[in-house]
Amino acid sequence: GDEFAAVLMGADATVAEKVGERMRKRFDGGERFGTSFSVGVAQYEDGMDGESFVRLADRALYCAKASGKDVTCVA
């Protein structure tokens, strides 16, 4: 499936989860097009390199997809 990333500068995981949930709930493709919108949330920590951050976000997204799709998971 298609994936994209949104970077929310200055937002912690709690805020990012709320934003992700709003996006997911507003996505109206499920019934009409047979698609879902899964959200994975990761929070960048000081000293984390970019590769580790992306890996964490990817794990969160995989969790969402594995949980039945159309859900939000926080790493």
C-alpha cells in the first residue's frame, strides 16, 4: 500500500496520536473504495539517529496494520 510520513515539529507522541486519529477518522475511502487508513506514531528522542526513528515509526505502522487496519498505534 501507499505510505507517507508527516513530521510534527514540537509535538509529542500524545499530540501526534490525536492528529493521526483525526486524519484517520476523516479519511472516507473505506466504504466507497475498500481502502483503510492506518496510522503509526513515533516520537523522536534526543540522540536518536534518523534511521532508528524511521524504524520505530515503521514498527508502529506495522502494529496498526496487524491490528486489523484502520487503527492508530503508538510506538
